[in-house]
Amino acid sequence: MMDNALIIRSADKFRGKTQVLTDVDLVVAPGERVALLGHNGAGKSTLIKMILGLTSIDGGDISIDGAKPGSNVARARTAFLPESVNFHPTLTGREQLTLFARLAGGDRPDIDALLDRVGLSEATNNRIATYSKGMRQRLGLAQVLLGQPKVALLDEPTSGLDPISRQDLYAIINELAAHGTAVLIASHALTEVEAQTDRIAILRKGIKVADDTLANLSHNAGLPTRMRILVQAGQADQIAKATGGERINGASVELYCDANQKMQELRRIAAMGDVVADIELTPPRLEDLYRHYSKEGQT
Amino acid sequence: MIARIFALARAEMLILRRNWWLMMATGIMMLFALALTFAGSAPTGTLGVDMLTISVSSMTTLAVYLAPLLALMMSFDAIAGERDRGTLSLLLTYPAGRGEILMGKFLAQVTALGIATALGLGSAGIVAALYGGASPESLIALSRLIATATLLGAVFVALGYGLSALAKSPAAAAGLAAGLWLVFVVLFDLGLLGAVVMDGGGIFTQKIFPWVMVANPADAFRVWNIAASEGVALASGMGGAAKTLPNWAAPVSLLLWPLLAFVSARAVFRRVEP
């Protein structure tokens, strides 16, 4: 087990009398990217705070590359990107990053190169007050890259980012992982992380209900893909009958099919001709995975 | 550790310079000090002391109110503000202990306060000296005033951190700061005055009162400045209570307070969960 960068063993956490985390186990190996999914209040942020040593652990234990959470060694080896990260508005990006670099200790990093890496080279000497939310998020990412962390914890890293920034963000995360950093990404949106992570852990009401690759999770859950067929006006009833779907309104029909029957179903619908104007495919959402795994967790 | 404290202090200093705190504080100090110096310049001839001595005695009374106020205005936001902006949790994940974070801020803010005090009171002192004369003794009294006013400010900077860590929001911290100022600077003295009047010159007035008084850092500051200079005591007409105390009482009180306030602020800050 010592080769894992982050080890969480049967962690418990209470807030007053309510238990917000129950017996959570999670390991992340160096270079692995794990998504921690769950709704607001599922315990993601609490778990991250426990790993960071910002809040006490009421049961079980956590090890960061062999060190205790909150110890100086652990803090030096951990990088953190808080949800909607913020900085002191009167400092410039460079000043803020220089402060963090000095606090982190170790070698003096090349601040300009770092800011360039996250696409902030134009704004290095501007005050953070003038930054957009996306720029603050980039600055937050720059401080994650300081000093090659063993473990990186990213809380909702894509919130407030446009799609291109998201791609940049994941490129940087992948680079981190390629250098051997264990990456844990907390998110409430499956679509944000599915293509970008090696494994997905799902928290529900403080209990880990699933921990596997997305493919395995979807397969085990047998979750259907949702198809929405847009049809020419007035033809909805007819198509609904023909496909076995459900009429949503005069111009659209919705139906569900298993992942392995998707192509077959698509060919069948495409063959219906001009009546079908468009087909929208929605893969299983976190909500569906959730519902499935939380039911399973109860038995 | 030292490198981290200086890094924090440097960033804090930048902030104080940029948000005009330093300018404002210096300006306020200077303005009030000059006004008091000229308003209080009348008794020079009758008391037979130079004008700088009068000025120092007026500025002592001024600094009792102003130094704690400016210190609290700066420090109340230190932790509550960081928490409110959401910058505290990230800062706490870096390998800087909470004591180091407080010390970095403390160094910067006390330095800023020292600069504002030295420039504000110092320039008023220089004007008084040029206008109405000075002596080696009154110059020492001025330096003592500047140093002790900064020390008094340091007490309230540290106390401000304590209540900033206790408060749930910056607004609550500001309210607590106002209350703290009122208690230490105004109500405490009023209470003592009431007690002395009720006691009517009894045991309390003679034995206990001076010690209770000097336990308050604001009064310790006043007593230190008055007791140390005969001229200032004469000009302020407040030497009475100070004379019954040993010479070390006020300096010990004023030197212990920043230490105690800082240690307790750190203890409160340790319990803060961002």
C-alpha cells in the first residue's frame, strides 16, 4: 500500500451529531486521476478538507505520501485548488504567486513560465481585482503547479471556465499526472470528468457507493442512453408509436436504449426518412448512476 | 520559518500601501497632532517648559485614542476578511503555521503603524520645536511617545486578530473592534473614575486604583509617558496617580500586553476552521 500517494482508510466525520462521512476508503496512486463525484452536501468538500488537515478526522486515518494530514510534510506535498478560488484583490498575479512560492519553500520556481503555462502572461502585473473568474481559476491552477506536488486536490476545477479553458485545464491536469502526481478531482457533473479521469468514486450522503472506471460503472449499472428524436410538426404520435418511445410534445419523442443497442436503434430511426429531423443522444448522467448505486448501497 | 514570515509580511505591506491605509493613517495622525499642538500651545510661558513638551503631552492624550483605533481598523479584517473572501483555506494548506501567518501580518501592520506614528507625531513635534523651542529632554520625550504609541498600537493589532478569528464575518469583527476600543479607551477610565469618586479617597484609591489603571495598556501608555518626563507630567497635570506606582509598572504592562494579546490571538486562530 505504501506506493499509493493518497490513502484514506475508513474515514469518519461528524458535524455535531450528524455523520457527514461514513467509513470512506479511497486510494489514489501516483499519476492516477480519480474523480470524486457527488451532489452538494455529499461530503466531497469535507473529505478534501480532511485530506488537507483543515478539519479533524473523527475516525479512520489518512496518509499523504506517508505523512499525516496537516503536518508540514503533508502540506508541502499537497496542492489544492479550492472551489471558485479567490485571492487578495490588491495583489498582482505575480505577487500572489511569488508569495505562495515562498510559502511552499524549496527551489525558486520560474513564476513567469508558470503564469505563461496557464495563459496569464498578459496579466501578470495586473491586480487580481481586474481578473475574470476564469483568470482567477487559471491563477489557482498556476499555484497548484508550484513545486511538483505528490497529491493534487481540485475542487470543481472547471466551474466558471469556458469550454476552451476547460480543455487547457485538463491538458495541464494530464501533464501533472504524467509527472507522477496523484490527482483527485471533485465534481458534481459527470460530463465534466468522464473523459478525463482513470477512475470514478461516487459519494452519496457521506458513503462511498461506487469506485471504478466509468465503463465498468455504466456497464454494471446497465444504464440506458436517452434519445430525443425531433420530428416534423404533427408527426410525434406516429413516431412515438413506431419507435416505442414517449411523446414529449408535438415535435419530439424520447426513448431509452441500452448502450449496446444504441447503433442498431439509430439505424432503425434513421431509416424512417424525412420525418425525423434530428436525434439528440444523452449518455447516462450522474443522476442515473447515482440512483443506481445508491439503491445498490442500501442492500 | 523566518523566510515564510517575511514573505507574508511583504505581501501584507504591499496591500497596506496599495489600499491607502498607510497614507490615511499618517494623514490622520499628522492632522490631529498639529491641531492639538497649536491649540495647546497657550500655557508655555506660565509653566516654563518649551513648546515641544506641551505638544508631546497633548499628543499623548491624542495617541491614547488614535493608536488603538487605527490599529483595530487595520487588524479586525485580518482573519475574518480572509475567510470571507475565501482566501483563508488555500493559505492554510501551505506549509506556514497559523502562528507564522499571524506573525507575518503582525510585523507588517505594526511596521505600518510605526511609520504612520513616526511621520504623523514626529512632524507635529518638529513643527512645535521650530515654532516654540525644544530641549534634549523634550526630544527624548517625543521619541518615547512615538515608540510607546507604536507599542500601544501593537497591543490592539494583536487584540484585533483575536476578535477577527472569533467573529463569524468581517462586519461582526468590525462591531467587536468598536466595542473593544470603547471598553479599553473610554469605559474603563470612566468606571475607574466612578469607583474613585465613590471610594472618596479610601484604600481603593490609594492602593488598588493605580494598579488597576496601569493594567489597562492605554493607561499604562499614558502613565509611562507622563511619569518618565517631569515636564510632560507638569503640562498634563496628571502626575498624581503615576507617582504612587513603581517606575517599572507601566513599561512592564505595555510590554507584556502585545505578547499576551498575540499568544491568545494565536490560540483562537488555531481553532478556526476555514
